[in-house]
Amino acid sequence: MKYIFFILFFLNISGQEAFLLGNKFFKEKEYVQAINSYNKIKHKGFGAWFNIGISNLKLDNYLGALVAFKRAERIANYKEINLVNQNLERIYNKVNLPFKPSHLIKFLKFFSFIFLQLILILLIYSIFALIYKRKFFQYVVVLSTLFIFFGIIYFLKSKIALERKCIVTGLIENDKIGEIDLYVGPGQEFHKIYALNFGLECKIKKEVQDWFLINCKNKNGWIKKNDCTEV
């Protein structure tokens, strides 16, 4: 047991050291070294992914920046999501593509942000209703409504968190965007049904060898794993 604890403690310290070293390189504008340091962290938090995104953006590596910001987006809180969206918009502007932030994700992040405050208010209200007013019926109605509402919110949050997603990488040469083909089946011998641009976020529905079955722009099709990056 002590041996396991020592390993976990050592790994945690190693991650902290890598993060601090990455921050040092980041402040010194040594972006390649910063990225290498952050990538040594096994379980990256928002700060690591966000700084990797900024570093790649400074190096004009738009794909690396996009993937990092999308991974930061999944674990960002309500305040952090605005920073992510600002930088995602910068990337899409660089490659001359429209940017559409996810209002659903921002909405769900907002309720995570105020969740503890609402719980505190609900607790105070419950004590007040039970001890002083004895309005049990009103209390049950309010409590049930809040329970159903937050149940729906957390169902949506859980559904989004469990979804596998990928970013279409495309090809960027001289600021020109290439297109990636979407196929009817998992192989290039199948018919092409659509062409996907760089930066599109798609849901992964199935995986077969070197191919993903994805849903993108309300279209289902197969894409080579090498042509997308899972986020």
C-alpha cells in the first residue's frame, strides 16, 4: 500500500514539475519547449491544454492549437469557456472559416458555475420553510421543480461528456484549406459522399480498424483515422 502511494505521489509531483517548467518556458516565449513540457503531464488540466493551444497558435500550428483548445473546452468552467471561444475564433479567422460557438455547451457550463450557489439558496429556503412557515406543499413543488430541472441539465452534461468527438484535420498549405473525403463505408473503394473542411467537429459513432464512422453536419459517413484527431 505504501509502495502504491509513493508511486502516485511521485507521478503527481512529476506532473507538477512538468507544469511549472512548461509555465517557465511559456513566459519566456519558448513555445516548443513549453509544449514538450506540458505534454509530459499524463492527466492535463485546463491550464495545460490552454497554454498548449496558445503556444501552437504562436507557432502558426493551427491544427495543434485547435485540438488543444477543443480539449480545454471539455473541462473548462463557465468563465474559462469564453477564453477558449475567443482563441477558437482567432484560429478560424486565420484559415478563413466561419466560427460558430456552441451555445449549448456554454449554457451547461453556466449552470455548473452557479450550481453551488443555488444549492445553498435551496438549503436556506428549505430550513426557512420547514421551521418557520411550514409551507410544506410549496416547498415540495419548488424542490421537485428544481430536481427535475437539474436532472435534465446533468443528463445533457453527462451525454456530452461521454460522447467521443474528433476534429477534421484537413490540410493547410500556404493558408489554403484542403478537403477530407467522407465515404459510404470503411474503405477508399466505397463511394465518396461528402467533403469535409478543416476544423469541423464530428461525433464518433463507431470504430473499425483504421476508420471512424462519424456524424458531421447531419451526415453519417466513414473517415480515415489519420484525417481526424480525437478530442
